[in-house]
Amino acid sequence: MIKEEIKEKLQEFLENNKWQIVTIVIAIIVTLIFVLPTKHSDSDTFEISSSSTSQISKVSTSVPQVKSSVTKKEIFVDIKGAVKHPGLYKAKPNQRLAYIIQQAGGLENNADVSKLNYAHKLSDQMMIYVPKQGENYTGDVIIELQSENTMSSDTSNSNTTEEAGDNSKINLNTATKEQLTQLNGIGDKKAELIISYRDEHGKFKTIDELKNVSGIGDKTFAAISDKLTV
């Protein structure tokens, strides 16, 4: 009985509101038609954008980063003497002497320019001295810092020269009779006395000790001392 009443009321409601119900259904269908494709389209766009971004990122990372090979370097030059503003100035490598003089305000009226080479290239830690007219200056106008290689070479050459000098001298502690007789004023007898002294007293501590050997006086020693070593 109750089910029949509910059924009758539902049928009555549908008959009285069928146009409103149809309108609502149509509105829902229209909404679904327009909204769902839009969301799908947005999703596609997002995927494309993400893909594009990924590809761009890959391209960006694959392109080598080009770094500038040009290294800006500065040097410092100390200028003294007859310039208006002596001091330490900054310059670029291989700029000319004329540039640093200009930086120092130019030359004084009494500057002696006879020794200046305006085209001389500047280098780091260079020292420049501009003499005055009439000044008795005998030093270098330009003093450049020696490179480590040059200094090492000079030291090596100096050591080699010293070693060569020592090798050319006669060592009192190792010399044979024949070597000792090569010295001026040293004959067979004196050479034997030197060796006997060495055998008896041990090695010579200094070349001056040679004067303790019988027959070696100050005059003889002075004549051969620059050829001796111990």
C-alpha cells in the first residue's frame, strides 16, 4: 500500500517537473562536454611543456660552456727620480715606459732623458729611476726582477764556476808528490816534507798550516796560496 503511494507521488512529481528535470540533465551533459576536454587539453599541454622543458634542459646541458680564455692580468711598476709623482703604479703587461711616465704625472723639467727608452716594455716588479740633469748616476735606469729560471741558472753557473775553480786547485790532503811539484817553488824535497807532515799530523785544517812545514816560508806560501785548497 505504501509502495504504491510512493510510486504514485513519484510519477506525479515527474509529470509536474519533467521540463525542469530535462533542463538539468541537458545542463549536466553540456557541462561534461565542455569541461572534460578542457581538462584533458590542459593535461596534454602540461605534458608537452614538461617534455619541452626536459628537452631544453638536455640541450642546455649538452652545449659546452665556453669560458673566456683571455685572462686580464695587471702588473705593478715602481718609478722614482725626476718625475712629478714618484710611486707604485698599475699597468698592463707589455705597455711601454712612456705610459708609466705619463701615469706619474710626466717628467720634471730637470729630468735627464738621454738614457730613457720610451718604447721599453714594462714587466711586473720593474723599478725605473729617472736621473736628474747633471746627476752623477751610474746605476741602471731600468731594473727588472730576474725570473726564477734566470736566477736558478745564474746560481747553477756560479756553483759550477766555484767547483771548477776548486778542481783546478791542489788539495793539500790528497795531493801526490808529482802534483805538489807543479807548484812554483816546490821541488821534490819540499813535496816530500809536505807529505811527511801530513802523514805525521793528519789532514791540513787550513792552507795556512802549510807554513808549519820546514822550508815553506811566508814568501813561498804567498806565491802558491791561491792554488791551494783543503
